[in-house]
Amino acid sequence: MAENSKDLKDTPNETLLNIKVLPEPKKDSAIVKCLRKNCCIPQRWVFGILAHIGLCSAYTMRVSLNLAITQMVNRTNFQNNHYNPDACPSDSILNVTKIIRKPYANFDWDEETQGFLLSGFYYGYILTQFLGGYLAEKFDGKWTLGIGLLSTAILTFLTPIVIRTGGPTWLFILRVLQGIAGGPTIPGIMIMMSRWTPPHERSLQGALIFGGPQTGNIFGAFMSGILLADGRDWANVFYFFGAFGIFWFILWTLLCYNEANQHPFISHEELEHLNKVIPRADETSRKDPVPWKAILRSPAAWALLFAGIGHDWGFYTMVSDLPKYMHDVLKFNIATTGALTCLPYVAKWFFSFLFGITCDYGIKRKWYSVRIGRIIYTTIGTALPATCIILASYSGCNRTAAITCFILAMGLMGAYVSGMKVNTLDVAPNYAGSVTAFINTFTTLCGIISPYLIGLLTPDSTLVQWRRAFWICFLIMMISNIVYALLAKGKQQWWDDVRKLGYPSDWKHGPIIKEVVDKTESDKLCETEVNREPNTIEKQ
């Protein structure tokens, strides 16, 4: 051994560099071994639960101003009822002047100013959809999503200070910044799902994760009612939901990872399973530019866009204007309106899980293909709610029938997650963030246009005026569903991994990445170069 050591010492450094030393495999610590062995919840479901809570937090922060502004504005509400032949009778006492005293209402903002402030979030939200998708795909979905929601939480926590310092101008700027920070949320979620969710679990996992907004709406309304009760300071709403978002970020940082191969204590069985069933591009393909040339020419991408527009038009109509319809048309008092507004979200939360289980089960048992399954559940989540909305408008002043139709409409929208929403992962697992950003950029416009258009169509809030608005909603949802059914795909598209799948025979628009051309053309090129000058192949 001594002689060997001496020989090594006398050996030149150049020779030592040629000795191949194999690294020792990293051994798990006792804590990691314990976690790998005893963690009873698979890590992909830990991700799903925390993603659900993250979206819940995102939506509570998004609507926190909507809830708190009622206690921020010091305005006397005069309710003078008058007879209208196209309106429902009211249970309230006629010609009542209702004075509401709010000890912390220090602002005198008119309706126009309030609407302007509430819309500020969406002006920022629409700006960072593509940026969020790009960052999640090229760098890290975990931190793109996490830092975005953390920034939103910090801004939410600082909202009372900003309002009291700079008034409505500073508040609007802050709301735009919140939207910018929240823009990458859904693209980041989709990229994380593409790396953690097996194809046969996408519907159920999607139902779990995208049930977060429903939980957020319910949890936000419930907690805000407690925090604002008995004349408490409206600032408590922003402090609570901001702190809740920061707490979520800590859990997200500690328990979730960008992909299974980076997770320090995932079980070996789950890791092997995820690496086997989840399609992933190689590292070289991940560095390729987003193939927008192919995406914008892809029927599958346009199918997703049309389905998203149809669903979101109906969804934003329900979210933004259902409380107004129940209060102004059906004449429910404000307390009853608030309670009934939660029921559609509870229905959607329940049905999304039910449809998620049945969709995955049907695909697993091969009752239908992935494509047909997505079309079936997108139709359930679009055409049936559109029909329920129309039936509600023709139920007249029958409150029970109208509310039942609205609850069914929102509940059936839960099938949309098992349809179009997770279909993005079927057709583009590697570019799910960019495709989602492409869709969300246009569907966010529905949230801006729909309430404004309904306001123009219903100046007097009569049944006849609202029926026209609902017919427009019905037509948009039905047309979008027909387009989706005709164009939808169920398999990974070639442009999502052109290195692996190659170019289609009818593609005539040039290469979508720099390093690779069509396999057939590449083979012909190589043969030509061999015949001309063999050395040129080495140069290429």
C-alpha cells in the first residue's frame, strides 16, 4: 500500500486527471429514510392539496377588496322601491330609508370609483400570463408560482397602509401590481401538474386543485363575515388573508418540489411510477423556444381557447352578476343573497370531484378514449349550464326554481375541469404553461367584458332585460362547445416534443426549433452530405 501511495504521489498531475473516479452514491439520512418509509400520503397528492390551498389563498386575496369595500365606503343607502311591471315583487317595506353606520368607513367613493378599483386586479393579471408560462417552463414552476403568490400576499397585507397613505390612486396601482403578481398562478399550476400528475389521475387531481377557487370564495365570504362583524376594522380582512398567503408559501417551500426527481424524501416506488408514466421532454428540448408558430396553427390549441372562452363567459356571468340578479330582480334581502351566493360554489366543488372520479374511471376502463372523454365532460360543463341559465331566466319570479337552476348551472360547470382544463396536459404536457397563458389572456377579457355588457343590457334590472343577457351567454357557451367538440384532440401534439415526435407530413411552414428539421428531410440531407464531402458532417 505504501508503494502504491508513493507511486501515486510521483505520478504527474496529467496522469491523475485520466483516472476515472466513480462518485459514491449519496446515502439518505435517518430522517429522510424515515420520511420515505412512513409518509402515508403520496407526494403527488401532497402537491395537489397544497396547490388547492394555494388557489384558495389566491382567490381570497383577489376578492378581499370586494368584501371589505362595503365597510370602507361611507355612503347612505336610500332604497326607494317603485312599481315596475317587468320586475318581481319585493318583500321589503316600501319607501324605507336605511342608514348603515360604519365606524371605519372613512372614504366617500362613488360607484364608478369603486368599480374602477375592483377592476384594477384584472388589468395587471392579463399582463403576465405569457411571462408566467415562460418562466414556469424554462426555469422553475415551483418558484414561479410560489413567489407570485407570496408577492400577492405581501401586497395584500400592506393594503390598509397603502389606502390610508395614498387613497384610491395608490390603491388602484397596488391592485394592478397584485394582478401582475397573480398572473403566473394558473400557468405555474399547469406546469407543476404536467410534472406531477399521471395521465390516468388528471381529472381527479384537476378537480382537487381547481376546487381551490371554490373553497376560496366560500372561505373568503365566511371569514370576512366574521372579521367585519359588529363594526370591526375592515383592515383585518387584508391582514388575515395576507398572513394566510405567507403561511401557505412557507408550507409550499418546505413540502413541494419542482418535479419528482428533485424531491428529497419521495418514496422509491412513487418516483419510479411517475418517471414511467409521465411524458417528459429531454433537457435539450426544454431549452427550445416556445413553438408559437405551430401552436397558433394547431386545431387542438384553438379548441382549448374556444372552450375556455365559453366556460369563462358563463362563469364570470355567474360570479359577477348572480348576486345582483338575486338582489335586484328576485328581490332577496342582502343577508339572504350572501348566504345563497355560496351555494353554487359548494355545488361546483362537489360536482368537480364527482366528475373527476367518473372521468378517470371511464378512461381507465376504456369506455371511451381520452379525446371523447374530454369532449363529453366539456359538454356537460358548458352546454348543460347554459341551458340551466336560460331556464332560470324563464322561471320568472319563482325564486325556488330560479335558484335551483343557478345552483345546477354552477355545479355542472365542475365537469369543465375534467374536460377542457386538463385536456391542456394531454396535448401539451411540456408547454402547458404557455398554452394556458395563451388561453387565459383571452378568457380574462371575458371577466372584463361580460359584467360591463350585462350592465349595458340591464339598466333597469328587469326580467326581460336579464333574459336578453342570458341568451347572449347561452349562445356564446353553445357555439364554443361545438367548436371544441370538432377540433379537440386527446394525444400529445407533435409540436410539444418535435425532437421525439417529428414534423407532420403536411407541415410547410419551416422548422420550429433551430437545431432540428423534419426527420425525413434530415436523413436526406445527411445522405447528400455523405456523397459530397464526408468531413462536412463532422463540422455540422
